[in-house]
Amino acid sequence: MTSDPGSEHLTSHHRATLRKIFQHPVSHNIEWHDVVSLLEAVGTVERHQDGKVEVTVGTETGFFDLPSDKDTDIDAVVGLRRLLAAAGYSEGTASN
């Protein structure tokens, strides 16, 4: 399990959100504002006028649609897993 050098700065709330993102099967109740809080702690989040959100973590960048309600949809969770894993985060990072 990989650990990112910045992972020690994650709050327990950020770690809980990270665990939910990497949870199998995919959790259906990950609130978008919790995801944004985590992403802002580990990278940058830029909202675009077209309803997309640009997320950069380390050297990895991904684009996500804003959810229509408070919860993050399954496709976004899968994309977040890929982005965070490529940036060096894992389920193990949430345990540190």
C-alpha cells in the first residue's frame, strides 16, 4: 500500500472519505462536499463554467461532472479512485 508524503496532513474526516472512495463495492453515499474537501487537502479543485470540475493531485489531472444531488455518482467514484491511485494514494493511505 502506497503512502503519499502529504498523507499525514489528512484529517480523520478526509481519511474516512478516502476509505469510502476505495471501498468495494462502491459506496452510494459519498457526499460531494466531502470529496471536494479531501481533494482540496491533497491537490487543487477548479470549477469550470461548463459544469465540470478540474482536479489536480500531484501530476495527475482529472475532470468530473458536478453531481446533480449531494452524493457522488458511481462513475465519479471510479474516476476518483483512478486519479488518487495514480497520484500515490490508496486505501492504505486512509489508515495512516
